Amino acid sequence: MANSDLSPQGPAQGTSYIYKYGTSPNTRAVVSQKIRVLAPAYGSENSGQLYQIGVLGTLNPSDSRTTEAVASIGFGDIIAELVPGKTEPMKVNTERTLLYLSNLWQSTGYAGGVSGPVRSLRHHRWPFDVLQQIVFSVIADKEIGNASTTKPLAYGKSWGPNGDVDGTHRILVTMYEACWWESWSASIGKDAALISESGDFSATDVHDFSSVYGEFMQTGNDPSIGQYGSIQYGQLFGATTNINDILANNQGLGVNPAAIG
């Protein structure tokens, strides 16, 4: 059975005109036109390949964790320390236009719609991966060069209005690993022609493409290696201990304290 809306090959999940590529403006600000979201489209014969989802309206990732306050009786109304709690699974909300031959679940690898029996969350037996790529503009490409925190993405001649020219952009990669759908809904109304499907999924893990995550990974704000850290730790690591030092060193507001009042 031919299904050009779900025929994973090349960069996208389909080959119909729905998946035609256009061009995008070159800016310093990230634009939604250059956010690629890839998942294991149902029917792919290559189990190691993810394909770009089409007609995706929104992608809203959110991350959260609580903090617990350390305090003591007898020391007044003051917090001694905030202790971060366990981070909740990252949640992603998304919305996609419903196609006759490709629905939201098919676009993440499940045998739904015309592909098979999946009609409910209870029919999902295995998790899926989602890959997000922020495709850089030519401006960002030029400035960042071949930074090890990015990967190259080669645009072939079939990718939209490239003529006879192949091109490459740098991309910033986020992998949402071992995801499970937690909710699904469809919006069907008498006053709207288009039907959209919405859903929320949670990711077991979130990471880039190559970093080794562990106790001593460099994540920033570490005063033990000479980076700026909170003044709470300044005395311990021999760094700045008060706001006046920060002002004088132009590390904060960039104002000399002598000029204030």
C-alpha cells in the first residue's frame, strides 16, 4: 500500500508535497522555521534512523524540580540553604495537524491510523526517541565555526530551493530518550476545517549527542575551577565575597561603587 504521507526516507517522514522544504531568513534570533523534530516514523525499515515530523504545529518542552529550604529555630526568619530536589521527568507538549494517512502516533513509530490497530495509549508497548535540532543561520554558522558542541547537517539538492547546490549548516542537538505518551486529545469543531491532535510525552533522559554525563562534568558557575560562583561560596574558594567587590570589578552591574551615592 503506497502512502506518501508516511514513507520514511531521506530527511523526512513522507514524500508528498506536504513535506516540501522552503528557505528561511538569516538572523541571530532562533526562528521556528529552523527547528527540526525527528522521530521513528512507523514503517521505517531502518531501525537506526529518525525522520523529520511534518505538519508539526508546536513543541513545548518543560523541565521542573523543587527546592527544599534549610532553616533553624532560634535564628530568625532566614533561609540557610536551598537544596534542589529530584528533577521531574522532562515533559513535552506537542500539536500536529491530522492527516488522513498519518497521525500523531504514527509519526512517533506506533501502528496507528491506516498502519495498524493502535487507537489508545494502552496499546503503546514500547517507548520512542525524539531528536530536536536547532539549525543555525549562516550568521551563526560563520561565527561558531566547527565548534565541538554542534554537528554539521548536510542539505541535499532535494531539500527545497537549493538548485544544484548542496549546503551545510551547524545544528544544536537535544535528544529526548525513551519517551512515553502520557496524554492525547483531538480538536474537532464545527467552525474549524483543520483537525489537530495534541499530546504530552515524558522523556526518561535528555542529553546532547556526545557528552559524558557524571559527577565532575563541567556545567558552569563552578567557583572551584575559577568560574564565577555565588558569593555564598566566595570565602571558601577565595573568590569574591561581597557585592561591592563585584561592582568594583565590573563583574556585575559595571558600576564603580564610589559613584553610587
